[in-house]
Amino acid sequence: MESSDALRLHKEAYGRFCEYRHSARTGQPFNEETRYNTWPLPRYYALHTLSHLLIRTIALECGYNSASLAERIYAGTEDDPRSGNLIYTAVPDAEGTLGGLVSLAEPDELWCG
């Protein structure tokens, strides 16, 4: 089994997956030994927590099930601190209202101060 072509192909595919996933998130080449040194950073954890809090609030406000909402987190680095969250519907359906979701992104609705 260990020397089978299927296992070799699987390992190669998994290696490509790891390389792409890591480099897409960190902007750095994949390195097996240092891959956990650069990502995730504390900023990512903070944005991820905020994202889930927003998803729960949005689900209550516009009628979507929170499982119908997806997220994309853009966590900056020390060199480029720009960060953000993108929350979107994976599959719009009759469950909630897309207009209600869009209206929650208005600046007056998002302002916390």
C-alpha cells in the first residue's frame, strides 16, 4: 500500500493543496518547517471572532440561518495592516431576504461608536 501509485498521487495532491492554501493566505511561499510561524496571527483570531459575532447578529436581523452565511477573512500583517471581513450568502434562497442582508452593510448600521 505504501508504495502504491494511488498513495503517491494522493501525497502529491495534498502537498499542492497545502502549498496553495498557505501561500494564498500568507502571501509567502510554503515551507513545511515554518508554516505555523506566520499564520494564523492574533489579528486573524480577532477578525474570525468578530465575523462569527456579526454572522449571528445578521442571522437574527435578516432571517437567514447562520449556516447559510459564509465568511472570508482578510487579516493584514505588520507590514500591511489592512484587514476586513466579507460575509456573504453561500446560496440565496427564500429563507431570508437578500435586501435585508445588504441593508445591514450600510454605514449607519455598522457604526459602533
